[in-house]
Amino acid sequence: MLLIAPSGDVGPRRIIAGLKGYTGQLVILVGEKDEVVGRDAACLFDEISPAPSRKQILFVPDCDHFFTREDHDKLLEETSVRVFAEPEALQQ
């Protein structure tokens, strides 16, 4: 599962219920300069997802909530491919 700038808008109960039994790979991707979600939300999602087989948080340098730069589009595409096609590549 790839969570891009995940939001807690649905509330902690629903998020916890959705993530508590998830045992696959979890990657959380957040911009370092995300003024909407930010580091706190990334850390919260990390804490409330105890069961993934592998979990990683990636903070995108110089990136806001909307991933507005052209190089961010490329990063999102590359990360998606790596997560879904080559999960072991995230170890690199």
C-alpha cells in the first residue's frame, strides 16, 4: 500500500480499523514542506499501523502537499513503480 500525503480527516477510529490488520508492505510518502499533512500525520500513520510486513516513511525534499514541481511527478511515478513492481528495491 502506498499512502501519499495521507490525511486523518476520516478520524482515528476509521484509520486504525483500516490499518490494524494490514500485513502487506506499507510506504508513506509525504512532502517535507507539506503544510496540510506534514510530518506529524506521517508519524501518526506509522504508529497506528502495527502489522505491515515492511513499513517505510519517505519524506520528499523541498516538496509541498500538492507535489507541484515537475520532478515530483517523476518521483511519484518512480516510487509507485518501485512499491508495486519491485518492493525489494525500497531497501536500496
